[in-house]
Amino acid sequence: MDGDFRTQFVREPGGLKQHPALVLNADYRPLSYYPLSLWPWQEAVKAAWLDRVQIVAEYDEYVHSPSTRIRIPSVVVLRDFVKPQKRVAFTRFNLFLRDEFCCQYCGSRGDLTFDHVVPRARGGITSWENVVAACSRCNLRKGSKSLRQVGMALRKTPRQPGSEELRNMGRRFPPGHLHESWLDFLYWDAELEA
């Protein structure tokens, strides 16, 4: 039996990636929307065992030890509040999220890279205010020229986003898989329509 489990684990390593747990802050909001704050089920079980989280929803499946049987958590809430960061890190991912994963010149959504609006060759710096998401085609077309020289225009002026703004932007891009037990916790703080 033990050997069968090991063989199955080696053949299906993705099997342990199933059943992620949605992680909520102590105020019952996700730590992040995009990427969605998820833990592997093993981390959720460990945190529950160490009394660091409260389990608020569970999957139908169980995990077993020689002496214990536990339902796999699907939603956990941290016992201690984690203060959200105020400063937004300048990363490629956050830049693409700010620009809604579309080219800021033509609006296309595939094959993204980033572009310096004022080219570095002309003294442009790498900052929130000078870097935008761009598709490869537009980036090559612009090269190290100014927007006026190539007759291109930006869809919106680049600027540094606030942490709450970026968090709200992430809510527009739900992951491919949302377990039904997560839905009540993902959008409860959204403004209701009258």
C-alpha cells in the first residue's frame, strides 16, 4: 500500500496541488486578489494544526495520519491581521496589472513586454511614470524614438498606482478555477448595485 502511494505520487505530482485553500486576512478579505491568495492544502492543514488560522469552509475530501482524520480546508482566515503594504513594488507583474495586461499603444492583449515611453537612449528612466506594457510589434515599431516621431499615442498616461487601486484592479482578473466555497469571500466587499 505504501509503495502504491509513492508510485502514484511520482506519476501524478500535480495531485498534491489540488484542493488549494483561499487565505483570508483577519478581516475576511483575501490577502490579494491577483494573484489570488491561495495556499496548498498541506500549508492550510499545518496552519490550522498550529492554530494560526480558523477554518471557515472545507472540501469533501479528507487527509489521514495514523491517528487523525481531517477534512481538507478550502477557506481559512488568519487569526492575526496582516497589514497590507502601502507601497506598490515596481515589478513587471504589477506593471502589467496596472495596464490591465494590454498594450498601451494598440490595446492588444498578447505577447506583452514593456517599453520606456521616453527611451533610455534619450535619458528616460525606469519608473512607473515612464514604463508601459507594450506588445512586441508596437515595441519594435517605436524602438528608441519618441512617440511623436513614430506617430503613436498612449491609451492612458502612466503613473504609479496605489496599493488599493492595484488590489481592485486584480479583482477584474479572476483565476481560471474558483471553488464554490470561495465565492462568498471574494466579492462581498464590492459595491452593490441598486
